[in-house]
Amino acid sequence: MQVLLIHFGEIWLKGCNRNFFVRNLCAAVKRALQGVAKEPLVREDQRILIFLKNAAAAEEALRRLTLVPGIANIGLGRAVDLSLDAIERTALELMADGGFRSFAVRAKRANKQFPLRSLEIERRIGAAIAQQARRLGQNVAVDLRNPGRTCFIEVTHYRAVLYARKARGIGGLPPNSSGRLLCLLSGGIDSPVAAYKIIRRGVRLGFVHFHGSPAAPGDESEPVVRELVRRLTVYQGASKLYLVPFDRIQREIVAKAPQSFRILIYRRMMIRIAERLALRHKARGLVTGDSIGQVASQTLANMNAVGAASALPLYRPLCGADKEEIMTLARQIGTYAISTEPFADCCPMYLPRSPEIFASIEKLDAAEAHLDIEALVKLGTDSTVREIYEYANGEAVLKEAGERKQAA
């Protein structure tokens, strides 16, 4: 029977509350592996073991687990009894194909009662592998720095697990371990990357998207945002998406506010509406995809003036990243292709000829003097539609759609 051996990442640094994080990680692993033929997972010596019922399940299980925050790496191998002969025999089977010119053996001994120490296990098994290779006419050498293949051996109190295949996880903290935030999701490249970085810290994110009327049929932003939410739901298990029509609010701003401040007032109104929704979502703050100086609304002065509209904390995980870094990560997490699909963004509507670059809180307050802020916020929240997405059986699907704000 094949076994998956999951190693924790940052969870190792936790003290007395480590079990809280491990329980959340176990829940995320179970959710990720729904529909995969396996035995119930086993917690053993600060590891998680998953015994697969057939070899066909291994590739799908590995693919899903590499998307679970909190996992440092996953080994795919075999479990054997605590017997030196069984360990040696299994190691030789794992390394028998000869598809390498150099190798290493890495042993960890959680069970200190095992008769050989880690270094002694490595020497004995390494010698056996080298002897087998010579017998088969293979020219191999031990290379501890850059081996062509590594045989990993981990000895727990109940068994030994051996593997030569190791997949890297995304690290971070497991879902549902750090509270809730609400992310303003535009549909562009930046905000999904900001969302991913926050999700990877164990935060359960909700999403709010402000949409306008497209200039042409098929340019709607909602389908793009829904696909982004599906993709991000894979990392956290479940998501709420709040869709807010923004046309009427924009027209009111255009009619009553100075032209140069339009974009910043749009952003302020979005922050205020998102704050109301965040409170209903039981979120502790807001997340945006702002990067310092990337566009006119993201100068330090403008970000400060816009952020002052919210009493909740505003998190900007991309503030120090450049565009190339953001695009690289977007490709890695699978959001780049979605974000580059054509759609109509509501923010460029009624753009000013010369946007303000160095606004202050006082200037924006004065620019909003003729607006009924509370009425506009209420208009946004009253017209909000909520959708719920859930990750199950390896796929993120729409579970519930079209429910109004009273159920938020």
C-alpha cells in the first residue's frame, strides 16, 4: 500500500497551540482528498500519513495536496514494519531502476528506541544501494550535496516510511487558523495575487466585486471574477463573493464631485461599502491589491487618503512588489490567464483628464461634501448579491447564488 507522508511547514514553530493548527490542517487535507480512495488519515510523530487504496489515486492526491496551505512537502512512498531487513529491502526496491548516477540516503529517527541512529541508518542503507547498483552493472556514486536521487527514511514509533519522490507544498498556515478578512477583487492581475498571499497565512477570505455596465455584450466583469473566486477557493475550501452594482454610485460621484478626484472617491466608496459587508462577514479587515506607485491612485498620499474612509484595518500585501513579481506569482497560482481575459472594469468609467496624485484626507473630505455618503453606501449594500463557492471532490463549484444582503 502506498502512503503519503505530509510534513508541516511553519506549524513547527508554534508552541502550546500547535494542535489547533494541526487540526485545521487535517481538516483541510480531508477536504482536499474528498473522493480519493484512501484510508482515514493518521497523525503520527508530528506527521500526517495517508494510506492510499490504489496506485491510481497517488497522482491526484499529490496534485491536490500541493495546493493546501500549511504543508511544507509531501513524500510518496511505502510504509514498512520497524525492521532493518524490511527497511533495507524496501529501499532497494525504490532505488532499483537505476535512473540516476548519484544518490544520497536521508534518515530521520523520531523513535529514539530504534536500534540504529539516523547516521547509522544512512550508512547501512547507502552501502546496500551501492552494492545493488554494482551488481546490476550501474555506475553510481554517493553525493550528499547534489544527489540525482534521494532515498528518504523516516522512523516513527509505529513504522518506517520510505520514499524517493517528494513534492513541495506551498507552506504558510492552514485554512481557518487566522480569522477572516474581506478582499476587494477587481478581476485584474493584482488583487487575486494579494488574496492568495493572505489565504496562505491561514486567513479565510471573502470577496467583494464592484461591477458596472459593459460597453458591449460579453464584456461583463462578473464571469471573470467568478472564475478567479473558484480558483482561489481551491486554496481555502469555501468562499463568499459579494457582487455590488456600481453604476448609479459612479454617476452620482461624476455629477457632484470634482473631476480630478473621481477615481479616489470611487475607491473611497468601495472601501466604505466593503467595510459594511466585512462586518456582516465577521471579517476583521479589508485586503486590496495596491502596489505603491503602480497607478495614480496608489501613491502613498492617495492610499492614505483613500484608506482613511475605513475604520477597519486595510491590508496591502503587494505594496512593496513590482509588476513582474506579481505577474510571476499570478502564473504560478493559476490566476494570470483568467485575469487577462477581456472585461469591462468599472473604475476607468468617466476617467478624469488629470487625476489627483497627491490627495490628502482633508481634500477628499471636501471633494465629497456634496455627496450623501450614507445613502450611497446603503444603495451599494442594498443591491449586493451574495454567492457561495465550495471546494469538494477536487473542484470548486457554485453552491449558492443570488441571495440578498439580509442573508449575508
